[in-house]
Amino acid sequence: MKIAFVASEAYPFVKTGGLADVSYSLPRELARRGHDVRLFLPRYYRIDKRNFRLALVHAPLGVPLGFGEKWAALYESPHAHPVRTYFIEHDAYFGRDGLYDDGYSAYADNPERFTFFCRAVFQAMKAFEFRPDIIHCNDWQTGLVPVYRKTHYASDPDFAGAATVMTVHNVGYQGVFHKDNLFWTQLGWDLFTVDGLEYYDQINFLKGGILLADAVTTVSRRYAQEIQSEEFGYNLAPEFRKIRERLHGITNGVDYEKWNPATDPRIPKTYSASSIAGKTECKLHLQHRMGITVDRGIPLMGIISRLTYQKGTDVLAESLFTAMRTDPFQFVVLGSGDEGTIQKFEHLRATFPGRVGLFWGHDEDLAHLVEAGIDLFIMPSRYEPCGLNQMYSLKYGSVPIVRATGGLDDTVVDWDEAHATGTGFKFSELTHESVCAAISRAIAVYWNAAAWKKLQQNAMKFSYSWGDAVIEYERLYSSLAGPAKNRSADRRP
């Protein structure tokens, strides 16, 4: 198949979150299986042309926008071989330090910037005569692509056989803007309806994408169910219920070439389920690196996360004050986020000297050391579309403690001591009491050497790679392939 994969970020070019990892791993796995995959990205200022060997392949590229046309340049990089990667360059839109914001607030022209990007992708494909079978879009920044496919490019012979797939990585981010921004799209006001882009008298890029895509996916099965409820749907639950027949949950895979303790070059000592001794050396290195008491025997718990409301880290910080008085364990944090939550963890470190280590920011080497060195990984998210760190933790024998939501619920099996089954610990409600109870339960199993060994072995047997996930995507793509007229979703409001 010919597949256009459209995203606003992708590793190793530019990354702010898990979307970048998916945009690297899934296209690469598809290409390895023989598909012709083209990845389309904006050429942000931080994407260095020399480092990534960008070559100009088309300029100027005309992009219809607003009352007229803007001009872009199209570059290609071989850096992510076997995926051919293309960059849309327009300095006024993407020649700035941030991707979506300046570090404090979102760019005011984001609707114009990403309208331009979505339209430019079609123009780029026309320029080098790439006629895709599938156009796979990701999150609100690409939400207008399915809309354009059903409007401006509905009768374009270059896209006659092209079906669109819209992946929702996090429904909490939707691309909601003042309705006057419809001007940039060159779309008619007939699309400004409850069955189109209209959203509380504004326009919603993600809503347009999910309603007009031929198929919609989320990044776990549980999350696909949850977003149809008012609690998790962020005011789009009615739309997700409306398209439930073409809504699919496909759990993100893990790149085990990067995340495998048996081969990981970023950790001081490799190890595996059959020979786990190296994990202790990693633990000692982590304790030293984080400035906490070096003690191989004490349980070491950790988290790698954005400290935001979604991640439940506010409740976690408060709960740890109780838990650390009740149970002897250490705690480390690698992350950044809400200043109020950061201060709670700083207070925790001051209250329990030698037991709490904090690193604010992101360090890829340290992330691998944390996964290898901790005994327990905690992830108390209010909602979690998929989550990758809990799956990394399983592979590294760092037993996860998670709230049973979204991908966390899909990928972690609760420990059953009577039958010695399960891979971690789950709790249902995000409350102070539930978090403390889950931590105490996990610590109690840690002190039972035989049970702990079995639990670690169970966890390290978990495997769900992109090789597994890609099979589900191929099935979905195949079901959509063919003339547009044969697809029930080929319609516009």
C-alpha cells in the first residue's frame, strides 16, 4: 500500500511527547513490511537541515489559504530510512523556537499555521505525484486533512482511492479556535454546523477530523470505550458515539530495540528475566545519581511523567506524605510540569531527606536509568489514552502501580497472590486512600522474596511491539482500501 503519514512531530526530528514516538515507530514498521510510507512534518526551526540531511525537492509549492495562496518549500530527509520523510517549510509559520507555544502560551496563529500545513500536505503529494491509498492523520494539528479530502479534494483524481484514518492520541487537546479562523481554510459556512466543525460557536479541528475520516483510531482499546462517555470524552462523547462503528482501539507498541534491559546501552549493567542481577547495579547507580541514600535493600519507587492534572501527580504528591511515613521506601521523579505540583514534591524531598530524588526536565539517559533502577513504577493518571512507560517498566522488571484507566488498564494485569498471576498493581479511584493502599500492597509483596521474584518474572514476559500493533493497522487499512464510493463514511455534513 501507499501510505501518507501526517503528524506535527516525529522522533528523532522533533519531540514533545508520545506522538513523536508513534510517528517514528509505526511508519518505520509499516515500511519494513513492504509498504511505501511517506511521513509529512512541518519544518520547524529546531529541525537542523544539515544534521538531518534535508534536500530541497520542490519550491515554490503553492498552498491555497485565506483569500489567496501562500508559498512553501518541500524538503526530504533520508534520516528515517526506510521511511521517506518530507518537511513543509514556511519560515513565518514554523521558523520559531516552539512547536505549538512560546513556553508560556499557545501561538495565536496556530489555526492559520496548521490549516496551512494540512493543505500543504495535499499540495506536496500532488507535486511529486504520490497517490496514497491511506492518509493517516494524528491529533488536532492534522484534523483538517480528512475534511479537505471530503471537500476541496473530493473529486481530485490524485486522491480518488485515498481513505483517511484519524488517530486521537489525547482527546483533551482538540484545536478549538474562534470561528473567524474558518476564513483560512477556504471552507464554506455550510461546514459550520453541529455535524461539522462547529463547537460551541467556535471551530474544532479534531471534531472535523473524527467526523469526516473514514476510520478513527485511539491508542488503546479501553480508551476507545472511555471517550464515548461524558467523563472522558471532553465534550466530544456524542461525536465518538456517533462514529462508534468506525472507531477502533489499537494499543501503541513498544520499540524494544530502544527499550530492552538485555541490550540497553544507556544503563550501567544489562540484565534479563533469566539473569536479573544487573538490575541491582542499576539501582545503586540511580540512587547515587539522584542524591538519595545508596541502599540496595530498600524499595525504590519512581515516576517519569509530565506533572499535570491528567497524570494525577497532584494526588500522588499528597499521598506520598502519608505513604512514606507508613512504609520504608524511596521515591524518584523525572519530569516537569505544573509549578504547584513541583513544589509539593520539593516539600516531600525536604520532609524525607535521603529518600526523595528529583530531576526537573528531561534526560533520555536518565529515563533509561530510572526504568532500570527502580523496583516499582507508579502511574496514577486521571485518564491515560495509552501510556508507554508502564510497558517499558514491565520489560525492565520495574513493577507498575497504575490506575485502571485507558491503556494502563489494558496492559497491566493485577497481581493475584493466591495464583501467583499478574504483572502489577491496579486501583480504580484516584483518591488519597486508594493510592496509599496500592503502594502499601506493593511494598508488602516486595518484602516477600518468592512472590516478588515471580511477579517480576511475570512482568518481564510482557511483550507488545510495533510488530504486533502494525498487523492491526494493516487490517484496518485493507478494510478501507478501494474506491471512495464503496466506503460508508465517504460523506460530508
